[in-house]
Amino acid sequence: MDWPTFVWMFLVLKIPVVAALLLIWYAVKAPVPAEGEDRSGGGGSHHPRLRPPRGPRRGPHAELAPPSPPRVRTDVRSTELGRRP
């Protein structure tokens, strides 16, 4: 390899790499605030809270709420093993 090719590969082709690194550094660095500028962000400390969902409306013409299903106890251990109690 002769010396002009070496200079071309070593110096000139590094310019786009350095430019890309400088561009990334400039985009990532934090901006410097002005002297009289408020740094609080202006959002305040209020955070909106989600309300729980409301139940269905039951007016004078609405249907009654459905009854709850019957509660039945089962023996889980005996059904898992395939035995009868």
C-alpha cells in the first residue's frame, strides 16, 4: 500500500465518523437554561387520578341485577388424583 492510499484511508475517511459522533453528542447533551428561566417545567404537582368504573345504571325501568351463582365447595385433592371422596 502506498502512502497516498494510507493517508486517504486513515485521515479523510475518518471525517464522517467524527462528524457523526459530534452530531450525536450535540443531540444528547442537556440544554443550558437561561438565567431568568424557571426550571420547574410548569406542570405543577397535580397528577390526574383515574376513577374506578361505575356500575350499570339501574333506574325505575331497568332490569334487576342478576342473582349471584350458587356457591359449591369441591374437594380438589380427590378430583386431582381421580379418586372419589
